[in-house]
Amino acid sequence: AVRQALVAHAGAADVSRRLVVGGAEVMADAEAAPEGLNRDAAAAVTAALASVTQRRGAGVSGASSQELEQRWPLVLDVVDAAADLSEHGALLMPSGFAAMLDLCDRTLELGRVASMVGPTWAYHKRIDWITAVALHANATLRKAYQPLLDSHVEGTRALLEVHTTFPSIGAGGANWVLDMRRVLAEWEAAHPGFTARLSGGNCQAADTRSAVLSSMWRYLGIIVALIMVVVFFTFRSVLVPLRLALALFVTLGATYGAGVIIYQTPLLHGLFPWLAPFDGLTYEVVPMVTGICIALGLDYDIFLVSRVVEFRKQGFSDRASVFRGATKAGGVISGAGLIMSLAFSGLCFSDKLLMQQFGVLLVISVMFDTFVVRTVLVPALMLIAQDWNWWPRQMPPVLFDSLEGDVGPSDDDNGYRPMLNGG
């Protein structure tokens, strides 16, 4: 249809306007075209469009039509090629090629791209509109370019395959997807009327990771709040649940901090060279480890505080109650922690990354919570708070301050006799 319009009705306003606009872009591209086929094609298309412009407003006679075919046969082949490309609307016209080439350039600037395949890019070679028209006009070259269009263009949609230097569903894939989406948003803002979507590779994993990690703070807030309410009604104290929440967050912070040091920094690569290929923690392990760490930390805390409350209700001072409670419950907590660590340690030798990181983080969490938080941090905080530990609950009056040993009946000390007095 474009060929007939050029030959028989080149002066029609709609055809002329369309080709003249395209001609301006073609002429601009021709100035920077490389030597060889691109420059020849640019000159041919420019000449054809100039001819159309000169004949605008009047029909072309049969003699003129024959003269045009005889003098510029390549022009008509080029126009045929442009007509075929125009079937896809603006997508395969100069403006569409310019937009897609800009997208290719932005993708390369993002980095970690090995090659691309699409209407405007063939592995490592750019294909601008002039090149595409020339490839389409030449019968031999069309056999190579047409299958590319058939497999990567459908209607007004085009496919651009991006081959990365890393496994698309492997380490770094999700981060690259998030960075690429920011590039696409900037590209769409720069080219109104064109839209781009990223699919395949690690897109689904990136979406899942974003959804999981973005909901973790809400998850932590709800779980910790419910635990604090239960602990408040159990011990009838305001400070005990607040101190429990602080201890839980300290344990979680230490656990994931150690995980980052192990899997995201080279600090341990000298001792464990097999850690070098790791690219950080998997997002799947975060909610799993978080829930178990909170559960175990809550259990150990209840063991300890229950013993402290028991001694305080017997009349021991806050200082003596904390000391005796930590002494009595410390063995149970340490034994339970060691047993849990041994149970989880088998996962550390798994060939599956998720299971290995799951085991390592659980062992770190249990050991840290057992030998640092419940045996050092919690008693220290309770010793600092003293009687504020139980507010607003009223505790029995202090009868003695014995840190160690047994107490028994006595005639001169309200029925109690310290067997071994603390300092």
C-alpha cells in the first residue's frame, strides 16, 4: 500500500506527512550512520522521501512512475521494507527503534549483561531503524532478520531477551531485577506511550522476597505485642514484658549480624574458603529463623523469671532472688540450649543452601541466647531494675538477703536464719 501510494499518489497529504516526518529522522540518522550498507540505505530512503516531498499536492503520471522505478529501484524496495515494518505501528518505526535502543543502552549501563537479542539488538550488535530497513529490503539478509522479528515481535509488542553474566535464578538475580525495574520506570518516564515489563528469571523470587521482607516488621510487631500481653497477665508486671521484648530483639540482632558476617563478608573466607561463592542470606530463612528464635527465647526467659519470682515470693530480696533464680535455672537453660544446638547442628552440613543457613542461624541464636542473654543480660537488667521489676505488682516484704546456701527456722530472725550471707 505504501509503494502504490508513493508511485501513484505520492502527493496525498496523509502519506506525504507521514513520510516527511520519518524522513527528518532518517536524514538525522544518516549523518551518523557507519560506512557501507547503512549509509547507502539512508541515502536511498532520503532521496525517496525528498522526491515525495517535491511532488506533494499532485499525482504522479505513469511515465513518472516508470522513471522512478527505473532510476531508483532500491528506493521502492526500501519503501516496501518500511511498509512491512510499519504494520506494527510506531513500534518498528524510527521513534520505536529509538525508544528500544535507549532501553538497550540503559540495560547495558546497569551492568552484568552478557548480550541481548531483540528487534534492535543482535547479541552484541546494535540495529537502528536504517539497518533494520536495509536488512528487510535485501532478500538475502531478510532471511536472517525476518526470523528474529517473527520470534520477538507480535503486534505492537516486542520481546528483548537479556542474557546476564550470572545465573538468572541464582545469586544476585533478585537484586538485579529490582535495579532493572527502576531503570524501566525511568525509561517509561522518558518515552511516553511506551511501556516495558520484566519477566522470567528471578522476577517471581524478587516479588516474593519483597513481600516477605516488607511484612517482617509487621509480623514482629504483632507477635511481640501478643507475647508481651500474655507475659503481663502472667507476672502482672509492666517491666518484665518490656525487658523480654528487648532481650528478644538483641538475640535476633546478634543472630542476623553473625549471619551477615558469615555469608556476606570475606572475613571468614580464610578459615572457610567454601563460603566465598555465597552472596548473602536467602530471604526464605528469615521468617523461619525469626519464629523459632522468638519461641526458644521466650521459653528460656519464662524459665528464668519464674524461678526469680518464686524466690522473691519467699521473702528474698530482689538481688538475692535474681542471683538464686539464675543459679537454679541456669543449669536447665544451658542444658536445653546445648541439646537444641546439637539437634540443629546436623543442618549445618546440608548441601542445600536454605537448610544450611537455617541450621547455622539457629545454632547461633540458641547458643547466644543461652550463654549470653539469659545468663548475663537478663540478670543484669533485673539487678538494675530491683523492685521496679514487679511494678505494679506488690511483692512480700524482704526477710533476708542471702545469696547462697539454705535458710531455716530461727528464734531471733522472724523464723528464718541465713546459713550463708552475701556481701
